[in-house]
Amino acid sequence: MANIENINVGLAANDKKGDPLRDAMQKANRNFSALNTAIQGVLDGKGQASGYASLGTDGRLLAAQAPIVYAPTLPTTTHDLNTYVTPGTFYQAAVAGATAPTGVNYPVAQVGFLEVIATGNPVQHVYTTREASPRRFWRSKYGTTAWSPWKEASDTSTTLSYQGGMAAAQDLNNYTQRGMWIVGSSANAASGTNFPIGQSGSLIVYSVGVPGGTAATGCTQVYNAANSGQMFTRSFVSGNWTPWVRSLDASQLGVAGGVGTLDGVGRQPVTQFPLSLAVATGTDANTLTSPGVYYTNSDAQGTAALNWPEQLAGTLLVEAAAAGNSQVTQTYTTRNGTGGVLRTYKRVRFGTTGVWGGWQQQARFDDAMTHVYLGAAGVDCNALIADNTYYTIDQAGAVTSGSNWPPTSSIIGGGVEVRRQAATRVFQTVTLLVGSNMKPRIFFRYGDPVGNSWQNWTMISSLSSVGWLPTANCGDVYVDGVGWHRWNGSAYELASLAPLLPTAAHNLNSYTTPGDWYQGTGASATVANNYPEGALTGILTVKAYGAAVTQEYTARATANRKWWRAQSAGSTWTAWSEVASTASAMTHTFLTAATDANTLTSDNTFYTWTASAVAGGANFPGYSAAGYMQVFWHAATVISQELTLLVTGGRPLKFARFGNTSTGVWQPWKVTGAFNSAAWMPASDMGDILVDGRGGYRWNAALSAYVQSPPTPGYREGCKTEWASNSTLTVYPGRMASSSGEVLLELLAGNTRTVQTSGAFTHGATGNGLLTGARTASTQYYVFLLRRNSDGSVCVAFDTTYNCANRPATHSHYRRIGCFITDATNGIWAYYQVGNQFFFDTPLAMYGSSVLETDTWYSPNTFTPANVAHTITFLGWQTATSSSGCSLMNRRSRGAGFTAEIYILVAAVGVNNVVRWQLPMPATATPYAWFRSRGGPSMTTVQVESYIDHFED
């Protein structure tokens, strides 16, 4: 601009009016002046608002003056980022816009900026999320190739970066941000604080804190020492540093306090095995689940209550799974027990329930099979009797040159299995090989080696060929593909082949010839064809003996069902009856502990027990004994129980009852069988019971006990009474029903009892039998059998009452067996008994040597038992004082009338005649006989000679 100004000055000096050059120059000067003014205006507006932009020294627009660019907004409607290939910056303002199916091919469903960089075919996308911790993704494509996958760019907040060398005198506690540092010299490490070792190396910090960020609250440091190659680790947790831990190296292997090693074959040396751990007293074996070896020193530790298998000291090996099913295996070996025997047991706990399986004892050598080789020399099979032994045969000579082997030939090898049940019973199973792909021949027998007595060999296997059938009778044998063979006395022959039954309509009733038939078509096995059920293939077996025919049909069904029927008169068949299987027959349950009988209700079940405590449980009849019970269901409301208790040396005790399981109400037990002894009577009413040799017993409610019952209420046998002396009476053994008819009174031995004049009654075979008071003269006494309630024993007693009214309260049952009277001197009037008739040694004078006035009735006492029906036998005679006189005896009726008269005698004057006659006497308080004389007075004497006692009247 300065040059322009100089030019203007020059032109002014040389200005000459009308000079064309001067005019042109002036015009140019004016133009430059105007331009200069314009340029100055530009310079004045440079870098100013609404002015002109400035360029930097590099000729580029200054960053402060760059235009503000607003990125276009990406759609929130359906669009695809793959179509954005024009350079530019775009903004997605909604998460929904970046989420498929609205926006597709976004790297993440997040608000952010898309930068498109393109120079033609190559295109690059950069997507930066707008969030508190922004993330950046990029991808590219070239030409028509597909877009590469999105890749996320990492930064210091997401990577473990190298942070450079570490200065001296550093405190590693301050290094909590993520990164890696190099400690270049051991001096730097030694001068620092909290280093694990004073050696150079490297520090790696794993942390959520990033370099330059705030201090982290937790991290892990790893220090690798360069000089020694050692590695150390520690962590910063909850404001505290853990100690440095050195990682394993070879110097720690196989040393005390170090780490165990493996030998050349990959196993731990024996010298490094752990020692056994002692088990504390009272330890429950269920709690020992940590792997290791334990031992117990005391037998007292190994109780069943503490879940040990046997009460013997020993060692326990525990093995446990590290994960998964949490399986624990325990192996316990006892010390040498009785006879020097030790035992090993195993059990397992599987799963997370913590439930142990039962202990299982492991077999010892004595429990396992012993193997003995037989050579070529002949062997007597009777000598092969060692228990639990397996003899093997590899040379035929052992059998062919031996003796007592199964009857067969062509021996190429085999074996003998021996088991002993007792010294006198040994089982042998012989297996003889035949050839390739052929079944072996198997024989069985048992015998008594002591007595050298053996059963015949029986073949228990089938054969592959008839050529291997035994050469002697070994029972029926089945040959594959041929059928059953049986011994005919000299050789084996085919027993039967089952022909096929028709598939067309046929009648099974017509098959009466013995044999087997097979029905292979279920559609033909119909009820119309007289099969037991329809659609069951199976085998029909017919057995016959003359007109007696039976059929059995076995179905080829999974349920294994079988029926049978018989042909009765002529061609009439009974209905098919199905054979019970284990599912429908009785089920056996063995009981071992005290049981409530009300709980034994399973249908069709047979309960058995040997422990007497089982029957001692609740709701049993009250006996502790081994036994069994059968249970039958009629319905849930009616269940029957039949109980049998086993009594040593006697009959089984049998009971029955039924109950309702719905309500829990059971009927009382009732005895259903006879007893061997009366000592086994129940303590409650279980019905009448028959006892061997004793007869029947019945419950007496008044006594709350069982008493022996007579055959009939009026039963009477023996117990004859007889005068022994003036003060004693003898009663002989006998038995009879009590007066009530419900108890049997049995006098096992003769009683000679005293009728005392003083003293109390005593129960026994001797002593005073008078129940009350003292013996007095001219008194009628009744004789009784009397039963004591406490023990049922019977004695003889005397009473002045006919119904034993003065018996003690301890004696409830009685029976009158006779009567006697005392004379005027208080002695027992002598008599003896024959059957029911009592004869007086000296007849009783009823009326003697007195004149009977004509037609006047006399009624003297007969001196026979009062209140007891009886018949007197009297003896009478008279001396008639007139030719027409006679004496008559009559018995008054209940209505005070008279029965037929009995003539004592009819005689001539002065003649003595004797007559003997019987007169029935009713049960009255005073027995009287009635007399009168007809036709004239007579001198009459009447005596009672005997009387018949009607005990049952």
C-alpha cells in the first residue's frame, strides 16, 4: 500500500492538464485507492463477529473459528445403518430408534453418535454411545463386501496397561489402580515399603480403579521377582491388606510344611501318607465325612447307637467326592475279635440328604469260594466235601477213572461246587462242559459224608443235544428244540411235544386225552371255545385216569396266570378255577419288635415272628410267645385276624377276632383252639376253652377268672361219702358240676374231714370241715364239695343248711354230695353209700312197738334229709290185735290229700309179718311219713333202713 501511495504522489507532481497519460494514471490511482479502502475494511473485520475468518500460520482455518456443525438426527422409524455411506455425523436420540426391528445393525441399543467416513468405496462407521461411561464401536466395508462385525474400542478404563518404571522408595500399599509397573533394580525394591521381597521385578495390579482415578477400595497385587523367579500374591479387601502369599515352586515339594509330591508312576510316596486320626469317645460315625483314616482304641466306642457296624475297636477309612453328588464312602476294619477273626464293613452316603446306607460286611477268605484243581488221577466225588470250595476239572481222567460222578460221558472239563449245611449234609453241584456253543451239563445232589449216604444225581440244566443225555436216571431233562425227556427204566425217551390247537372254532371240552397242546393265536382262545378267558395264548395240559380227567391252562401272559378244571360225571366239566399267584396268595411279613396288633391289617398277609416281645405288644391277647397271624380283608370295615402262639411242649394257642379299620373298633379276642394246660388261661373272657385231659373252661364274671366247666349242668361222678368214726367222715375222689352248673368241682384225692365240736373251718384234705358252730347231738348235717376262688382247689365241707349258706366269702361254688345225722350222744350215725343210696348201719326207728288206734293218722319224723327230695326204704312189722286190723302207710300230697295207700301187712291175729317198701319224700322242711290203722288197732314198728338221694331233683 505504501508503493501505491508513492505512485499517487508522483502523479500529482507531474500533473499536466490535458495529458492523456496523466488522466489514465489518475483513474488508476482512484481505483487503487478504492481497492485499498476495501482491503482495509476486510483487515479491520478479520476475526470479528460478522467479519472475516482468519487463517493460521499453517494456512488453515483457526479451530476457534470453525463452524459449529449440528449432526442430523437418525430416524426413530424403521431404518438400517448399513445404508448410511455418505460422509457425515448423525445422532440417534432414542433407545427405541437403536433397537431392532426399528433400527437394525446398531452395535448396541443405546443413544449415540454415528460418524460416517468415506472416500468412495471404503466406508467406515464409528458409533459412540451417549451415557455416563461412553463406549465406542467401529466397523468398515469395502466395495460390495459385507460390513465387518462391530468391534468395541478399549481405553484405560477397560485394559491393563503398562505404566512405566517404578521410582525408588515406593509404598506398594498406594498402588491400587489397574496397571503394570517395572521395578528396574533390587535397590528400588529394597528401599520401598510393603514389598514381598527385595528383588527387582514387575508389579501387576488388578483393580476396578483406572490409572489417574480415585483410590480403589479393593484390588489384587501380583509381584514377580526377577532374580529368583518367585511369585507373590496379596489382596486389598475392606480396607485391609492380606499377607503376601508365595506361589508354589519346586523347593516346596516333599519337605516338611511343603507340598506332597508324586513318584515316577504318578503316585504319592508312602512316606507322605497321612497318619490316622483318633476318634473321640462318643463320636457318631455318621459325622465322620472328611476324607482320611481314623481309629478307635476302645470296643465301647463302636456301639450301634453311634452307628458303628460292630462293637469292636478298629480303623475307619473315609473317602469323599469333592463335588457333585457329595458321595461319602466309609470302610471300617475291626480288630481281631472272637477266635482271632477281623471283619471289614462298607457303607455309602449319596446325595445331599445326608442319609447313610446300611453297613455291608465284606467277604473274608473263609467266606469266599476256595479253588482246588483236580488232576488226571481218578477222584471219588464222595470225597469232595470241603465247605465253600470250587473244584475244577481240566482232565477227563479225574471223572472217567473216578467214582460216584454223575452218569454221563465225553468229559472235556468242568467243576464241582460244594456247600456244607452241616457235617451230615453237604450239597454238590457238578458242571461238565460239552463243546463249543453248547450248554454245559449241570447236576445236583446232597448227602451225608459222615454216614456215607448220598442222594441220586439230578440234572438241573437243559441240554443242547440229545447226545448228551445222562446214561442213568437223573430226573426229567429238557433238550433245546426237542422237548422234555424222561427215563423209561433203561434209557431216556422223548416225553411229549405239544401240538398246536386249532385256530378255527373248536371245543376245549373235547380234549380228554393226556398230553400237552399249544394255542399260539389269542383270537382263537375264546370263552366260546371253552377257554378260561379270551385272547390268552398258552399251553393246555390234560391228565386222565380212566373217566377222571383234569385240564390245566397256562397263559403266556406277563402276569403268569394258570387255571384248572375237572370233568365230573360223564362229560360235564367244572368251572375253570384260577391258580393263585404270589400276588393273590398269602404274603409273608416277618416281625422282630413289639407290635400293636391293631396295625397288622394288610390284606391276605401272613405275619410271623420268633421274638416273644412281638406278641407282648398292644392289643394282643396277653401272651408273649413266638407265633404267626393271618389277616383277611372282607371290607375296610371288617378285617379278620387269626392268631397262633407257639408254646414249648404244648398245643399252639389259637385266637381270632375281627375289627373295623375305619373306626378303629375291634371285637375282643376269642380262643379258637384247645389248650394243653389250664395254667395258660387268659385274663379276660375269650369264650369257652377246652383243656387237654381237663375238659371245658368258661369265664366266670363274678370271679373275673376262668373256671373249669362241667360237661352238663347236672354232671356228677364219684365223691362217695362214708362214715369213718364218730367225728370224721371220708369222701372219695370225684368230680361234678357246681350247684349253679357253671363250674366243675374236682376232688383229686380222698378227704377224711373232722366234724369238730369247736374251732374254725380250714380249707384242706384234713382238719375241721364244719363251716360254722360246733357239732351237736341229734342234728342233720349236709356234706359239700367247696371251691376256693383264689386257686380253684376243692375240699369237703359240712353245714347245717342244705344250700351251704354258711360258706366263706372266699368260696363261691359248691355242690351237695350227701347228708348225715348225729345221734343222741353227738356221734355221727354210721352209714355207707352205694351209688345214690345211703344205708344206715343201724336203721333209724321211725315208729316203734306202739298200738295204732283205729283210723287215726300218725306222722312221725323220718330222720332223713330235710329240704331234699329223696326216697326212703322202710322196714315195718306188726302184731295184729284183731282179725280185721292192718297198718297202712300213706304219703300226703301237696294239697294235703293222700296218694295210694301202702299196706304194711295183712295178718291174722297174733302173727308177726314183716314188709319192706319205698316211699318218695318231697323236699320239705321236715320229712314226715303218715300212718293209720284200719279195721282195728295193731302193734306196729317202722324203721328207716336207707334212703335214695335225688341230687339233681
